[in-house]
Amino acid sequence: MSTEVIQLREVTVSLAGTRVLDQVSLTVHRGDFLAIIGPNGGGKTTLLRVVLGLQPVDSGRVRVIGAFPGQSAGRIGYVPQRVDFDRDFPVTVMEVVLMGRLSGKRLFSRYSGADRAAAEEALETVGLLELSRRSVGGLSGGELQRVLIARALCGNPEVLLLDEPTASVDPGMKTSVYDLLDRLKTSMTIVLVTHDTGAVGRHVSRIACLNCNMVVHEGDEMTGRMVGDLYPYPVDLIVHGEPRQRILKKHSSDD
């Protein structure tokens, strides 16, 4: 059985006349924990939308778990970057998580006992089972983020895609999200879009740099050369303490 779960070959996407992805190639293998980093507007969210089948490509080839994008919806979990909703709308945490089971249901069908058991298991995984009856409008940003992860997990996905899952949470909750992903990576493939370059190296197995073009690095260490290839302007790397020294290397004449 092939270990390739996501395969992009020379994929090009243009939006409103602007090329967002230019001849991007990427292979994600079963069991990978891949971080995709890059500047705003570099095409990271667009790439995830291509994988999900939500964004058509101008050219290139895309396969997801051996099928065309969108044909493996029940096997892909997705946590979006932002979720806009009316916090006064009367919906509970459990009801939001159960939405992760909708892809395998017919219109207007009811949730089964198995659906509810899966939702409870997902909430327990993210540490929020005791909040299952609470209105989502009363959650903190970090709690809401974990609910969205639980919703993605509720469908028992083989691949989990996350778009900036720590962008709107405080530092303490950010640590808990990464700890959760460390546990999940033992049982599923994870693709994480993030700006958090100071943390990803302690958790991921590979790093891909995307700014319209993509470069994949076989390792979890960021160097000055990698950042220089990614950002077309001068960037200083600051090393804070011993734990981060393997993530961000100081510039040298070799970089």
C-alpha cells in the first residue's frame, strides 16, 4: 500500500488574476507531521483548499488518499483559521462537535448513538468533555479552538489539516494545543499551516516553506538560508535559550 496520502505535482492556482501557487509540488506521507510556513498571502490557505477540493487548480495534478480532491471528504479532518458565528446563537459544544459526522449522513437524518459516542471521545481527547452542554458563545478563544479540533476529530479522519490553530489563543493555551497535536501525530497524518516558527521545530517532522513557490525541508530545523528563501527582505533570527537553538540557527557566512 502506498504511503503517499497527499500528492501535488506542479500545481498552479490564480485568484483574481494573481498567481497564488506557482508550480507547487508536495508529497505528504502517512504518519507525517508537516508544518507549512510562509508570509501572509503566500498561498498557505489556498493550498489547504486545493487539498480539500474547495479550490480548483489552473494546472497540475492533485491526489488525496489515492483519489481526486473532495472524494475523500470523510477521511480528512479540517480546522479552519477563523470561524465567524453569532455568539448569541443557541448551539452547544456537543452540537458543534457532532457536525463533524455530517459528511457521512443523508440530509435531515438524525445522529446515532455511535455519532454521539464519537463526539464524546473527541471532546475527551481535547480535554473538554465536561463542557459538552455549554453554549459555544461562552467559550474562550482557546476553548473554541479545541472544540473545532474535536469537530474535525469526530469523523475519525486519517489526515488532519489545521490552518493557524494557535493564531487567536494565549501562550498557555497555545502550549496545550501543541501538546494535543503531539498526541494525535501517533495515530494520524497532520498538516499544519502556521506562522509560529518558534514552536513548530519542537513538534513537527518536516517543514515546508511556501511563498507562491514551495521548498520542502527534510527535517525540523529552520536556518537562515530557509528564511532568506522564504522572505524577499532582510530578516533577523533571534535565538532564545537552549531549547530553541536547534530550531533557529544564527546567521553565518555559510547561510
